[in-house]
Amino acid sequence: ISLAVLAASAGTAAAQAPVTAAPDTRSFIAFARKALKWDEPLEPFKVAGPIHFVGTHGLGAWLFATRDGLLLLNTAMPGSGPMIADSIRKLGFKPEDIKIIANGHAHLDHVGGHAYMKALSGAQVVTMDGDVAVMESGGRDDFFYSRELDVMGFEPVKVDRALHDGDTVTLGEVTLTARKTPGHTKGTTTFVASISDDGKEYTVVFPDGVSVNPGYKLTGVPSYEGIADDYRRTLQTLEALVPDIWLAAHTEWFDFDGKRVRAQNNGAAAWVDPDGYRAFIASRRKLFEERLELEGGSK
């Protein structure tokens, strides 16, 4: 389940956020940290080609090892920085060699360790234009959670490069294409890469932007102007992508545990799952349309 589904299971989101986090926000974060193991360390491992997993049981953080240094995508929860650094060392790399830190979107469960990792490595932080202010304010400029910083805030971090839709991020032989897929946040980003593993080429997609969190308003007086159209464009963008391998910031999205076990024998082939990707995006479109209908809006 996503953060949105998890929140729904904890109760109805507050329509007017108080100065401190609403009980449901506090509840679903606490539930996720325990039940979905957002803070629980997991042994790092190679996925395919230059891609390695350095996250927690519940949250994906992805390390690209290139000839010119390391690129880190997502840093999990606040407090996860030292764990990620240890995971990088276990793989035989040095976290001090991280040159670029990127993120899928600016929520605490994916950028909580950014400031720590930047201080450790001196890396350049790159973020899509719509999320720059949120990153640099530690969540204070978030369109929805800005008044729940006691639960949803994170350590601010300076953004060195603002990305725009279609920009590329290159380090060594690895190039990530950044596709702006907003809605979940204003600057949510889906990254696309082409990698090689044992002589085989793979297109890898890191989809993001598909969850409509409880409390978000798509119609009437929307959470932000144009949010529903952003989600529509995001879904269209994601539907047009054709990955061999897809990885995500939430491990429950993509049969992470099953693929991880199968990879012990099958290597990179265990992660190949184009049908799973299409089914996932189709399910998210259905949830979006159901949410519109619930609000009385049009598809």
C-alpha cells in the first residue's frame, strides 16, 4: 500500500490541518514506521548493472555506482542517513564519493536523510522545480503538510540544481531522464534510465506521483490550483513509459521481497516486470478516477 492507502486505513484526514499534526497523520506515520518497517535496516544488495539497494525494509533508496562516483536516489526517513551510509560501505563504496543526490518527491519518507548525506559527501542536490522550495524549507512550503511539521517536517537542504521536465542527470556512464509527474507534490519526479547488466540492456523506471493522499482535494476548492490536471498528465506520462525493470520509493508497490529472493538465483532477470508495471499504473488510474467520483468531479 502507498502512503495514501495507509493513511486511509488510519482514519479520515482532517480538512483543516491544525498547527500540529492531525491525529490521523500522526497515526499513519507511526503505523508505517512500525508495520511497513520504514525505519528497519535491510542488508544492501546489487539490483542490476550500476543500481544497488541501500534503503530500509519499507522504503527504497537506490545507489548508482559509476566510474565517476556515486549517485543516490532517495534517502528514506529522517535519521536514516547513518544507516544508508553504512549500507553503502557494506557494498564496498564510500558514501563520501556521492556526487549527486536526487529524489522522487519532497516528503519526509524520501528526503529525510538528504541533509545528512549532503553534509557527509558534499554532493550536489538535484530536485524538480516544483519541490525546490519544499526541500529548502524542510516541508514548510508543502501545499498540504506545511502545518503538520511536527510529524511531516524534515531537515532543510540546499538545492544545487533545479530540474525541469525532460532534463537529464548524468554521472559517468549513467544518465537519468527526469519526467515531471506532479500531483502528489508539485515537483514529483519519475526517473528513467538505460542500464547494462551482463551484456543485456534494460530500461529502468522509478515511477512516482501516483498517490492521492487523504485530505487532498481535487475538485471544488482544490488543494492547489490545477492538481487534478496534474494527476491526469502524470498518469498519461506514466502510461506511455515501457520499462523492463521498475523500482519505487515504497517497496510494497512492486513485489520487492519476492523479486529480491528470486534474484539470488536469477540475477537482474528477477526484476524484469513490464506487466507488473502496467498493472500498477492501471490500478492507480482507477483509484484516481474513483476519488474524482467520490468528490463529485468529472473524469
